[in-house]
Amino acid sequence: MLRDGVWATAELLDELGDTLGWLGPGALATAKATLPMVDGSLVLVAATWFDGPNMWTSVNGLDWSPAAEQAALADPSDFPTVTYVDLERIIIRFRAPEPDKHTCWFTSTPCRDIGAQRLEYSAAGFALLSAPLTGYDDTQLVGLTNDGHLMMLGRLDDYSRNVDQRPWWPLLGTTRRARPHRDHPIPRRRRRRHLRRIVGAVRPRLQLITVMYMNVYTAGSTETVSDARKHLTGHVARFRAEGADAEPVVFGDRRKPEAVLLAFETFSMLLEAAEDVVIAQRVRERDAADSGERTSLADAAAEFGIDLDPL
Amino acid sequence: MTARRRGPYLNVVLTAVALADLRQIEKRSLDVLAQVFRLLKQLDNGTLQPTRLQSLAKTGDLTDCGKIVVLVDGEPEHRIVVRDLGGSFQVSEVVAVENRTDDLPYLLAGLRLARQGDPIRRSDASRRIARIRRALDQPDET
């Protein structure tokens, strides 16, 4: 499931809106304008947060910190509270038990899986409760790509100060490890350096880092060349999995649509259509070019040097 | 090339595309070309009656046209498609001359005479022609 891909949807952005609302009125609009949206697709979003010297990472309802896993096994009631919102897809929102120390993170699963999810969470001692998202602290939202890379979607760093002056820095970056820091929590000083490496940011004090990631093409969304190169493996995997149904990937320099990646099955189908169009155009041109010019049999024979009389 | 010349052999005229067909045939086989002119001469003097064509979905209505079989030993069969301009093919217009494989000459005639009103069928015929020509290793010309 973690390899199914990361898909941003309108529902996810609505959920993100609760978060982004803290950052000023322009944040959500910026996110919606920049983050591709695909209705009905799967969203796998994780969050990492800092709790003292430790960085915590969770994806799709699973806390990856070994300490949390052990704690959950020992006492499930010590785990974060769970909320679910019944939309087209199920979005499950987790809230840390101590909002001032922890942060919220959320994930989503398809509707068809909610029954299993509910059972799973119930078995783990989770309560499906409604709860507001509060208490963000040094939060990062991370998506998991279908090639197993972590993708940073955003980071909320100490949002409570100078909210109105918060810039929104669109950046790109991935980690090469799907499960960073699981075994080795990073000290604060190294964490900053690590974050800069992750997001490729040169600004050490970014208040918010947003990564716009997509591995599907939607109308109006175009990848950069570096995006396309970076996610090529994921695109190919999606083409392999979805075949002709897979959305093509449009990319180009500065997001200008200049080239397309598409599944070979789609390409094969398009060949016929293209052939159709080209040939039909040629026929139309030829029809239009027919001026009614006619050549007599005698002139035609003369052109080929054939004497008709002895034939 | 197009200057009319008074004299015999005026009951048969060739369209520009039919003339282009003959140029292609000339490259492939002079024997076939000579046989084509032999048959057209017979058509011109009324000693040859083409077989009238039908209205088929893939070609369109070609009932005003006829076919002439071109048989040459050691060469693929060709067909001449002529349109009847004067009744009973007393005056004819050569529409297409081509290898008969997969009804190529009739498909060509239907397209050239715009007998395919449905654009989908028209484009389908165009595709067929292109594929047949590829199979015959002919230039992709319609």
C-alpha cells in the first residue's frame, strides 16, 4: 500500500486547509494552485514532528518511531487519538495526546478499506473520535512516493510567531530513505542540516517549506524537467500498473508544457489515431488539390513513351 | 502534359492521380504498364466493357464505375477503376490503377471520388490504404 503512490486531492487540501489556515489566507490558495489535485485518488500522507531532540515520523497510521511502537504494543491507549471523516475517501486524522508537545498528522485510505482500517485501529485500541487539529509544533507533512521515497509536502515551523510575515517558499526535495530516523533520532543541530539536505533549501530558518509533488498529470499541472527526471521510476511504475488508464506526465522547463511521458499502451492507441489524422489530412489536401485536370489516353501514352497503335 | 491533342483515343481520360498511379506502376513493371495501356485502348475503342462495381460500405457508392482486370504473367494482378461518363462506358475516366491486394484500387477510387460521406469511414479507408501500401512496400500516397 505504501507503494501505491502519493496523490493529492481536493479532500486532502481541505484537510490541509485547517493547517494552512494558521499560516495566513494566502497559504491555502497557494497550495491549491500548486499542489495537483486528482479526485478519488489515494492519498498517503505522513507527518514528522519534533519532540525535544527526536524527530518522529508517521505514515498512514503507523508511527515509525521504535519507542512509539513499543509503547503502543505495551499500552495502546497511549497512542494518538484518531478521527475519521467520511468523504469519498476516508481521511483519518490523528491527534497527538499532548498537543503542545506533539503534532497532528493525517492520512487517507480508500473507502473500500475503511472497514479493515476501523477494525485495525479498534484492535489497536484507537478511538474514532472527532477532534480539531490543534497544537502544531515543528511539523512536517510528508508524502510517500510510489518509488518509496519520502516527499516533503510542507513544514510548519513554530508558526505562532509572526504569522503574517510567513513567506510561502515553494521548494522541491525528497529523501532517499523511506523511513528516516527510525532508529537514530537526529539531534537538533544535525536535524537542521538534515532538513536542508532533504528539501534542498538554502534558507536555514524557513518558516514553511512546501513541496509540490505529483506523479499524475492533471489539466493545468506540468512538472519541471527535474521533477520528471526525479520521478521517472515512479511514473514508469504507475504506467506499468495502470496501463492505458494511466495519466500522462507533461513536463517542461519552468513548467511550460514541452514534452509528455505516457504509457506505451496509450502511445500505441494514439498511433492509430495520429495515423488517422495525418492520412485524413493528406486526403483532404489531395481532394482539395484536384483541379479537375484530365489527361487524354493519347497524351498519357505519349508521356510514358508508349505507342498505342501497335498495342 | 495536359495539353489536349485532337485525334483518336479521346474516349478515355485519366485523372491526375490515376496518372500518378501509372508513374508508380512504371517504376515497378513496364509490362504491367503496357498491359494497362493496351486495355485502356480497348476501352477507348469500345471493345472492352468494364465490370460495373457496387456500392459497398468500405468503398462507398461506386455503381457508376467499373473495373478492368489487368493480368500479366509473373506480376501481381492489378485493377483499373474507371468512371462512366457517357453511359455504357463509351466515355470513361480512369480513377485508379493499382495492385488489387485487399481492394486497394476500389478504396482509392472511393476516396478520390469522395464517395465516403461519413468522415469516420473515410478516415478508416485512408488507414486501410496506408496499411495496404505499407504491406506492399509502396510509397505512402493516397
